Amino acid sequence: MHIYVPNYYSKFSCIGSRCQDNCCIGWEIDIDQDTCRRYLQEQGAFGERLRSHIDTRDIPHFILGEHERCPFLNADNLCDIHITLGEDALCRICTMHPRFVDQFGERGEIGLGLACEEAARCILCADQPFAVVLSETDAPAFYAESEPNDPALSEDFLAAREQLFTLLQDTQLSLEVRLVSILLYGSALQAAYEQNTDNFHDLCHQPQDPAAMARPLIHHDPQHSLDALRTLFADLDYMDTPWKSAVDTALSRSVAALQKAGPRIQSFLSPTLLSNFAVYLLFRYFLKAMRDGDILGKIQLAVVGVVLLYALIAANDRPDLPCILRQAQLFSKEIEYSEDNISALADAFIEDPALDILPLCSLCEVAINL
């Protein structure tokens, strides 16, 4: 198996006790079966401590302490299991976080999840154009045996994803033009894929010209789409209710107010941060369309994610970089790490006409001004 990673991947390392948003607080931490057996067999006083803080019912997990802290997170915000037993004694989720993995035939991909403070900095503040590169390390043990996979289809999807990356990273174009371009390209890809024609292969491999992407001259009220997003996000399940309130406030502003905030945002926001956010979402989700056929939904997720982050930034008079990164982190925690919320978004993109491709194009063109 060949393992591929983002070109910023090697720059990441856990910052430990310096992290302001510790991943050992506020999460239920599951323990894989192999590690759980090791913990239950550990000798001595530390073994007793391990067993007293593990719930083995259903899926084994640590029993969180006060303020939902992992019972092995010490006063210095360091891990007592790591300190006492070594790194190889950590359970799989602790070893992997914030990394995510996926497998497509003989291709494996590892990425960094935005829910981590330091990973968010690596992803959104990357100063080089995004690229997927071959990893220099061997395939990790957590990869399964190769699943059935159509190599030709994989090559098509990989080529299409590269086209999306190229469109998003064309800084000669405004952000709203880039977002509209990937929506229109995604619409064409979805149609060709469903028709099962050779046109799909050609679309995946031919360079895309935003200037040549025509769309019907039909008026769509962008405020209607923004209101639909507000309703959609209000109905999701949240761990952090203050963020839910912040999202509702941000999406309750008028389209005109969002557009007016553009020059102010541009004065302090890195020109690549929002496009890096969209690229991250497409890297993480686009190839999954090989399994469910929902090409367009993956692109809608990236665009809606950017619209929401833009709105959250616009709702703040002058947020600094840590504040912006924090909003992206919370998006990842609340949306990406909830299967129910990801599914709710995917369903809404299919079922709500206000969130279809052309209405979203109108929303991006009018609301975003960067």
C-alpha cells in the first residue's frame, strides 16, 4: 500500500501542555480492544489506577473526571500513561488524534483534523500551495487489507480533486469566483457521473477555465439561501452551546452586511486562509464520493463551510488569528466529528432547493467580497 499525506503533514507535532484546547478534555475517549486488554493486565499500583478509571461496558472507555478531563491528564496537562508506560502504551485514538485515515484500494491517505489547535494552524496558515505527497513512512497497522476498488475510477476522482484544488488556489481570482467555479464544476461532474458516460473521464482530466463556466441566467435570492443555512445549523446537535449561538448570530446578518464586511476582513485576513479551509474539506471528503456517489455534496460542504467561517469572522469587529483558528476548530469539532451533523448537512444539500448549486452560487457572489 502507498500512503499519501498533505505537504504540511510533517510540520505538525503535538504542543502538549502549551495547547489552549486540550484534546483530553471534553471528549469521551474510547479504548481499542488490544490496548484495553493490556491496561487490564498491567501490574502494580499504576495497573490498579488504570482499571479503576476504565468502563468496560459496550465500547471500553476512560471514565472522565471533573470538568470532563481524562483521568490520566495530570495537573501539567500531560499524559500520565505516556509518562509512566511510554508512547506505545497509548490507545489507538490517542496515538492517532488529530490524524484521520482513509483507504481507497491500494491507496491510503492520512490527514490532520482541524479539531486540533496546532493542526488548525498548520492547515490554515500553510504558506505553500496545498499538495498531496507520498509519505516516507510505511503503512500503519490500522490500515485494513485492500478493499475492492476500480483503479480507473480512482484515477478519475483523484484528477478531479486536483482540478478542484487548482481552482481554489488560483489567487488571481476572487474567493467568490473560485467558490462558484468549484460548484459549477461539481455540478458538471455529478451529471456526467450519473449518466455513466466517457464525458466524466474527460471532465476529471481536462483543466477547467472559470471564465468558460456558463450557468443559466436565473435569479436566486441569496438571502433565502442564507436563511436556509441559519435554519439548517440551528437544528444540528452541539456540544458547545455558545458556539451554536455564535453561528446563529453570524448567519442572522443580512447578505448586504456580509458583503459590506469584505474590505474590513480583507485588511487583516490572510488571502489564503479561507481557501485553505475549503481545500482541507475537499481533501478529507471528496474521494468518499467514490463510495456514495455524492460528488456535489462534498463540494457543497466545502463551500458552506467557507460561507459559515466568513460569516463568523464578519460578526467579530476585528478577530485576531487565534480567534479565527478557534472558529475553524469548533466547526470541525461540532460538525465533522458528529456523524449525525455531517449526515444532516448532506441530506439538506439534496433536499433543500435554497442550498442547491445555483442558489449557493448566488449567495457566494453576493455575500462574499474578498
